[in-house]
Amino acid sequence: MPTNSRSITTLPIARRQILAGAAAMGAVAAGAAVSHPAFAATTLRVGYIPIIPMTQLYVLTGEGWAKDVGLALQTTSFQSGPAMIQALASGTLDVAYVGIGPAMIARSKGVKLKVVAANVIDQVALIGRGPLAKAMAGAATPAEGIKAFRAANGRLPKIGSLPAGSVPDTVLRYWMADVAKIGADDVEIVGMGEQPLQQALLTGAIDGASILEPILTLVQSRLPDAAIIAKAGTMFPKQPGAVLAVTENAIANNRAAVADLVKLHIRATAFAKSNPDRTAELVTEIIGKGLVERDVMRTALTSDATTFVDDPRAILDSTKRMQAFQQTLGQITEPIDVDALFDLSFHDAATGK
């Protein structure tokens, strides 16, 4: 949609957590608006989880691109994907920057949404600290490492992740079952939100975590006995990660606005790849201010666990593999048509395909 067809409103991202199960939410702090006698900005209600895989959102809002094309993005931060699914189901969101796992689960529960762009691939790695890191480093195989930990500590290792159905949780379970050949009863998996998980790792409440950046880099920068146990990309090869999903209602009612958002998302992907210093500033401002040093954030943005993409086709096949595995876990009892979950038209139009 042409820039001059709307007045410009800017609504910066808010850094607040919404507890799982919350269905009601409001828009966050609004900035100054430039009035126009005939047109109003198009508002999209955007939910996001405050993690690095949502970097495109931080860039396009932080650089002012959204307001430049007349988009008023009302953003709300969520603790986890399942909480965002509830908001989508209740009709209080138009757009979700969310993991592909929760997006599939939402679709399977009747939430009408479409994946219009990808964010990242191979975003999850397994980090261990203290005794677990030591046991895994000294073992010939991951399974042997788990056995060594149990023998030395007299208990199961506690591995944290995001809640069941999230991408990090699914990737962990896939790695255990299909790659490392570790029995489900040999590890205690603890699901929690991103901030509690980071704190649990730092305090030693858990022994390791299947998680994303910047936690991977942050924990290693603060704990000399922390180490990556399984690298990103090896746990679930070409794993699909976070996506840009839009409700079918939003597409029907504001198709031009959704098209603008996808164009900005693509632009932000290129920006994040070519401008790590500025991107680190923007990401730190939104999800790390007072918590993560900017140099740590920059390292996280350029690590093996941060591979930015935008073409939804890049994750189409791996999404089908992920759904097949989630079925074995009982997380998706009624499989969805993955091809129908994806709407490639916006990305194709934006890139001239």
C-alpha cells in the first residue's frame, strides 16, 4: 500500500510478560501520531515472544519502517507460544511472531491463521552446565553421558525448555529419540518460560536447557563451566523455528497491510544479516535492556544458533517432519494440512516470484 495513503502512527514494542492462560490483553504505549485529514493508520495487533528469533520485528519497529508505511503495530509480549495461541483463539491478535510448533497446534485446534514468512532456521541448541557439561564432554556418546551423570549424581539430569509443543521442547525430544537415542525416562524435562529458564540455568536449578539465543551465549559468558552439548542444526537438521503468522481475518480485512508487513519483514531479514552492530542495539533495547550486555547480544546474533531467513518455503518440508514427530508425542492428535497452513503469496509478491 502506498505510503501516502495512511497517516503515520508509531507504537513501540513493550517489554512485559503475559502469564500463560491470559486471554485478555491491551495495546502498549502509543507514541506521537501525525494526523492526516482523510486517512488513519492501519492497526495490526501483534503478539510476540521476546527472543532473538523475532529480530525482524524489533528491526522494522525500531528503525521506524512500520510507521513510514502507515502501519500502527500494537504489540504485546508473551511468556510462551501456548499463551499466544489462547490470544489468537480469542480474537485479540491479528499477527503472531511465534514458533512454528505452536502455530501448528493452534491450527489443529481450529485457529484460522496462515504462516506468511519464516524468521530463522536451526535456532535451538542444547547447553549444559556443571556436572552435566562435564559428564557429556567425557562420554563417547550423549546416551553414555547421561548414564555417567546419573551414576555420579544419583538422579536424573534436569533439562529445561519452553513448554510442551514449543519448538525448543519438540527439538529436544526429537534429538533424544531419533539422534542421541536417550530414553524419555532417562531425563527430567522441565517446561517454563524463557526468563525463568534463564534464571534456572544461572542458579543451577536445572542442569541444562534446550533453548535459543541469547540465553546460549549469555549463560556461557557468565558460567565458565557451561558448554554446548548439542549444536544448533544437529538436534533436528534444518529445524523450522519462529515464523510470522497472520490470522485469516486479518488477511481478509487488511490484506494490503499484511503485504506491507511481509515486505518490511524481508527488508529486516537482510538488515539483520548485514548490520549486526545496529541490530544488536535494537534487540538489546527490546529484550535485553538491563539484562544482556550489547556485546553479548551481538555475539548471540551471529552465532550458529541464529540463521535468519524469510522465505516460508525454507521451512515447509521440515515443518511437515516436525508435525509427524509431534503426532508421535500426542501433541497434535489431528494432523493439519501443512501446505494449507502456509500462504506463500505475500512473500512471492514481495520478491517478484
